[in-house]
Amino acid sequence: MITKKITRLNNKTRESLNKTLNELYNTQNMLKTFPKGGVHPPENKLSADKRIETLEIPKQVTIPLHQNLGAPSKVLVKKKDKVKVGQIIAEAGGFVSSNIHASVSGTVLKIDEITDTTGYKKMAVVINVEGDEWEESIDRSEAIVSEIKLTPEEIVKKTAEMGIVGLGGATFPTQVKLSIPKGQSCEFLIINGVECEPYLTSDHRLMLEHGKELIIGTQILMKALNVNKAYIGIENNKPDAIEYLTELVSNTNNTIEIVALKVQYPQGGEKQLIKAITGREVPSGGLPIHVGVVVQNVGTTYAVYEAVQKNKPLFERIVTVTGKSLSSTGNYKVRIGTSVDLLIEKAGGLPSDSGKVINGGPMMGKALKITDVPVTKGTSGILILKNDEAKRERIMPCIKCSKCISVCPQGLEPYFLMNLADKKMWEDAEKQHNMDCIECGSCSYICPSARPLLDYIRYGKQNVGALIRSRMKR
Amino acid sequence: MDNKLIVSQSPHLHAKDNVRKIMLAVIIALLPSLVLSFYFYGIGALVVTLFAVFFAVFFEWIFVKVFLKKEPTIWDGSAALTGLLLAFNVPSNLPVWIIIIGAFVAIGVGKMSFGGLGQNPFNPALVGRVFLLISFPVQMTSWPLAGSSRFVNWHFFPHDPQALVDGFTGATSLGVMKEGLKNGDAMAGIMDKIPTHMQMFYGQMGGSLGEISALLLILGGIFLLYRKIITWHIPGSIILTTVVFSGILWLINPQSYADPLFHLLTGGLMLGAIYMATDYSSSPMSNTGKIIFGIGIALLTIIIRNWGAYPEGVSFAILIMNAFVPLIDRQFKPKLFGKVEKSKQS
């Protein structure tokens, strides 16, 4: 009992010492970061030293037909069809949409409505697993292929064909991002290895265990975008990844540069990352390409490598399973469509004091209503919070401390937007740039009165968005 | 199990700070100054502080319970802080009935009549203080001399104000200066009559019980900056503007204007700059706004001190600038991310 306490105390002191040292290191080296706002929640990267394990194939998978930002995909299989691993089962349902592939081999049991991670009912293909038979076209060897044979156009086509989407969480179809609109040009590629969300470690492990593939993936993306310079941004709390990748890029003639960044949430936000690395500011309402930059997540870059060099569609991804109350945390390579329940079981089951199960990180992830939902392309982590961690604090009146303003990375006034949303003054909310909110949640996190600022700002975004759309129709 | 899960929007984490902790931290930052005032003014300072804090909390409780009929709000600590700040702004020999009136005005008029926590446009403690200053000018400006009155307790007896003045009290440095200048004395002569700058820095001077030691107030301020409860913008701009403005006047005519350091160390300037002007709900929200607010306070303070009827003007300056806060908030917004670039493009 006492020894336990002492070790805990020891860990605590070590943690705080590390934190202070880190901060000292940060300030001394004047590491890059975005200039305005941001918070620094406890990092809690519990699973940072757990190697990526391959999760056993489940007996059944449920593959939702809408896993990307944009239009849902159109199903290509029917009940009782036999499918192989990597076989296309749904095709892109529009320009901003993506293909979906079978993650297992077996028989289609049904195509039915299920509840997905968002809590909404969606159509999904349910497959009963029989063996593990892969499409012959997929190169399953361990060998790393470094020669890039495809032309830029072929690379973009390949990412579309293989159903690659942004794996950082936004699930934006990659081929759309790689197709530079006419009149725009891309100067820099930024690979996002920031992983600023507390708890999550899947990108960190990927950089450590698949660094070589990651660099080739970066070169593929550079070829597709026709740029000569790429930056890989990594926060300074992953010194091992920074060191390893810096070593790997030493022979790339400085075309790929590793940038160590000061730990600051939400550095992984596209606009903040671009500002931190290049000093350029994406215009309000604009896209990264407007300042000549394309940003891709490390997970996506790895998927691009596998798609282009190994002909492997996106049917599995790395998921962090973590939480203070879990008996074991870890990073798993999981087939899309695997139930979250299985992942939790792998971590020793859901503790009885669990209050929240979150799909993603604690700052931007979505709380799950039920745990029997499938892992999708956008599932970067499953985080379990204890009851007392999950409960929101009592809401107090706004004391106008202006902390929400000082942490807002977008330069907004969250307290004011909340008041406007409360009074349903949508025109005014629009003038106060409600739509510029990136929903990072720094305001709600910092508010000493525990006011649900972001909830109201989201409400404002919906209504201001509707207002703008109705104006465009007229 | 499943239906027991909590579902709410992100973020799912919350920082450890809350209103109570913030109020408590400000109170902690004020403690060193409080202890020093006990040392200099003895039991008087203790009585004033206890009464001010107790009655501020009491009136808040009464207002919430009887008039608003809501849950009690006294545990958030804001009423106690208001009481403490009120005590810091009055002489340590103030009769208790005056303190009770001050606490009533501060909480009742200054805070609860506008809707309570976070709603007050003016600093409640200063509303109370200025009300007392105007209503009871003699009692409010009879400052006991530091160290001379430790065990004298006149709070509970109805007293003759004249006796106060004759006994152990004297004017503040600012009062001495104002009086001297009015009589046509030279600045050098006036400076001989008042404590040295060093004495003022650590607090050996007459004044309200919490405003005397610039040193301890600055220490508390550093603590608040470290805890990120205040930002440098308001105190920084007040102190800098005071130095610049009073410095210019001093350079023009050192015979009729005191030096900048004197202005910084006397009166309630440090207390005002670090603890009163930074009151959340009565100060601007954006950083630019905070700087404008601070500059205004410093300018008004020096103007009142040099040319006004009262020797000290920090309280008035803060209250006047409080009135401008809604305008400042409207005019000075934080810089929107990506705003400049867009205007360049279009």
C-alpha cells in the first residue's frame, strides 16, 4: 500500500519534472508554434511505448457506406455475395466521396441500417468472415518499395481507386485534396505528425515503426503535387520520432524537413500548422491551397504509400485504445468494420466506472452512445474516460475573464458568440465570424465557469450556415 | 452498461481552474499585504478586514436568498474578495458602522443590482469605497500613522472626528504634497516631510490598509501572472503610462510636479493597477482594449492627482474607465486569424 503510494508519488514528481524540463527546453530552443491562442491539456500519452499490434480478425464486420466527408458511397455488392479482402464493395458517390473495400473475406450477410460512431443510423454492409483471402493484386510482402513508378496523374487516380481519405479524423477524400484547382499552385507539402490530441498515440507509433514507408509516402505525395519541398511537423513531446525521422531524411537533399514544434493544442489544425511552419495565414473562409500548401496526416501518407506501392486499398488502420482506468492500453492495426466492443475487450473490458467512450481524442472526439459500433476510416482512437472525468462541471455565470478570447486560435470572441447564439442573433453571429470557428474546444476547456461555449458556437454555425445557404439560393 | 454512457459534445476535458479557485488565488495574492497591514496598523486593520469581508458575504447571501430567491452564491468567493478589496481601500481606523455601509453599497449597489457575478459594469469594491469617500470624507481621510496605533481600538465607540485627526493620524504622502503645493511650498521641501521612496516601497507610510506596500502588492501580482489569472496588459499599461506621463510633467517642472517613482509608489496606484483595474467583469475583453483601458486609467489618475480636488484619483480613474468598457469592447476586437490576407487578396 505504502510502496504503491510512493511509486505513484514518484511517478507524479517525475511527470511534473519532465513537464518543466520540456517547457524549459521548448522556451530555450524557441520552437515553432502558432502565435495566437491554444491550450496545453495534460498529455496523457499512456500508450506511447506500446508497439502496434495486429488485432485478430473478428467473426463479422460491419462496414458503413458513409465513412468520408462528403457524399456517401454507392454499394456494389448484394446479399450472399462472396468477397475477398481488398475487393471494392462500394464506389464513390460523387466528386467528394470515396471507394470502400472489403476488409475481410467472406459472405455478405446483409446490407442494412446500423448505428455508426456518430450515433446516427446509416447503411452498412455486414460481412460474415470466412478465412483471410486477399485480392491477388495486393503486394503482401514485407519488402519496402522505394521506387515511385506512377506519374502524378496516376498517383491521384490510385488514391481515389484505393479509397484513401484523411486519417487524421476529418476523413476528407485524399484525391480531392491532391487535385489542385486551376489557377492555384502548390508550393509546400506539410505532413501532419503533430498528434496534438491528448491520449492518442497512433500517429506517434506509425512514425516510429513505419518511418521509412512514411518518407516514401511523402515523396509520392510530393510527386503528385509537383512540389520540391515537404515539411513533417512533429510536436516536441515525441523526441524519438523527431530523431528517427530526421535521421531518415538526411539523404533526401533537404527536400523533406522535419520540424519540431512546441507542444500546444490545437497545433494539428491545418491552419495552425501551416502558420507554425510556414508563417502563412490561410485567409478567413479560405483553404490551405490559397496559400500554396497542402496538408496530409501521417496516417494518410502511410496509406498512400501502401496504395501506390503495394496496391493495397484502405481497409485497415491504426487505432489507439486508451484511458486511465483500462487495464491495458495499446495501439492496434484494426480491420475497418471491427466492432469497438472487441477493441475494448482487448484492453481488458469496459471498467464499471466508465462514464464516456470517445471515438477520437478528448478534445475533438465524439462520445459514443453505444460501444457496438464499427471502426471506420476516421477512428483514430477509442478513449475511455472515468465517470468523474466525463461529467461536466456546474455552469456558472460568465465572469468575463476573457480567457476564451486569449486561447482562441482563430481570434474569435467565444463568450460573445455564445451570447449571440443564445439570443438567436444569427446575422450578428455571422458578422462576428462564427463560421471561422474550427471547433477545437479550447474555449470550453479553459472556461473557469465551465460554460458550454463550443456547444453554442456549433449551434450558431448550423444556423449561420443555413442563413448563408438560403441567401445563396435567393 | 450501454445506456449509462454519457454523451455530450467535445471537448471532453476541462481545465482545473474554476471561479472559486481564481477568487481564492487573488485572495492569496493579497495575503502578504494584509499581514503587513496587521503589523503596521495592528488590531484596527484586523477589525476592518473582518467586518468588511463578513458583511460583504452576508449582504450577498441576503440579496440572493431574499430578493433573487436563487441558490446561494457566497461559496464562489467573489463576495469575500470584494469585501477584502474594500477593506484594502479604507483607513484602518474606520468605524465599523461605516464599513458595514460600505459593504452594503459595494455588494448591493455595485454588484447585485446589476445581476450578480460577472454582470457588474463597475468594480464593486470601488463603488463602495467612493460612496464612503464622498459620504464620510473626514473618517475616510484620517489615516493612522504606520506603527503608531497598533493596539488602539476606536472602532466601536462613537467618536469625535477631530479627536482622530489630532491623535495618531496624519495625511498620506499625496495629501501632504497637495496641501504643500497649495501653500506654495517647493517640491524639495515637501519631499522632506514625507517618507522616502524606499520606505514607501516596502510600506512604511500612511494610507489605506492594503495599499501601502508596493513591494508586496507586486509580489502578489507576479503570483497572479504566473497563475495566468491576470495578463500583463492592464497593470503594464497603467504603470508605463504613469511613468511616461508623470515623467514628462516632472521633466518640464520638477518644482511643481512629483517624480514618476513617487506617483508609482504612493496612494492606491499599485493596488489599483494590479488588483482593482483587472477585475474581470469591469475590464475590457481584448488585449488591445485592455491596454487602452490601462492608459486611460493612468492618464486620469495623474490628472486628478495634479489638478483635481482630491489628492488621490486611482479609484475615480478606474470607475470612469469602467464606464467606457462597453465602448472599448465594441471598438477593439481581437485580430481574426486570416483577416489581413483576405483583404490583401480582394
